[in-house]
Amino acid sequence: MKDTVDKFVDLLKTEGAEIINVENWGLKKMAYPIQKKSTGFYVLVEFKSEPTAIKKLEIELRRDEKVMRFLTTVLDKHAIVYAERRRKGEFNKKTEAKEEPAK
């Protein structure tokens, strides 16, 4: 699986894309079976590139038999800020309440 991800990241780099973040979400159960498979490896790749690079990436993703589904989206300015904060770990942290000692 890592080889497949590296192949597409390298493709983006050769097309001049800036790779911002790659997250391996691991093996997850899918909402519905695809090609008689109920689990799959999920990977999130955030990048900046020209539209021509995205077109080439999507063509290669469609051709690769290891890729069952993919989704390419454009982030607006609010989503970019949210993604930066999420990468820094500002979300999903359990804050422990600090108790002051009794006097």
C-alpha cells in the first residue's frame, strides 16, 4: 500500500505540486462493499498544484487496479485554516480540568 501512495506522491512532485501533508488513516470498514470488498486502506494527501497535474493524477488513479475509489476536492480559505489547525492537533484533544487544591 505504501508503494502505491509513494507512486502517486512522486507523480505529483514531478508535475510540480507541493505536498503539504500525507496521512495514512489505515484499514477501515467501508460504508458499502466495493468489488466484493468491505474494508480498504484510506489515505489523505493534501497538495497544491496546477489543474494539469490534477488531471494527470486522476487519470493514473483510474488506471491503477489497487485504487478502488478516490476523491479530489478543492479547499476554500476556511477549510485550509481548519486543515492547518487539525494538523497541529488542536482538535480531538481531551483537556483535563485542573483542580485547585483546597485551602
